[in-house]
Amino acid sequence: MAKKSGKRKKKVEVVFLVCEETGDYNYTIRRKTGGEKLKLKKFCPRLQRHTIHNEKKK
């Protein structure tokens, strides 16, 4: 019998980045659980410019 390697799966969650101005769900990302909520400046296709996007779970 072969031994299984001792690797563990990393805890990852799928979160959405929601535009602060339009409320659109523009991006999905996979990140490690825990930590602070993300707040990034990303491109919003509806407004055709960069806006603040906040992390939101399902």
C-alpha cells in the first residue's frame, strides 16, 4: 500500500467584489478565509471608470 502525502487542502472561500456606486457584482475572487474585508479600486464596466469595490460573500 502506498502512503498518502501529508498535504492538506487550504481553506479557500469565493467572494464577490461589489461596486460601491452601482451595486453591481463585477468580480469574483478566491481567497483564504479570515482577515479583513477587501476594499479595492477596480474598473466598473457600467460607469466606464475605476471605482471602489467592496468584498461581499454570497
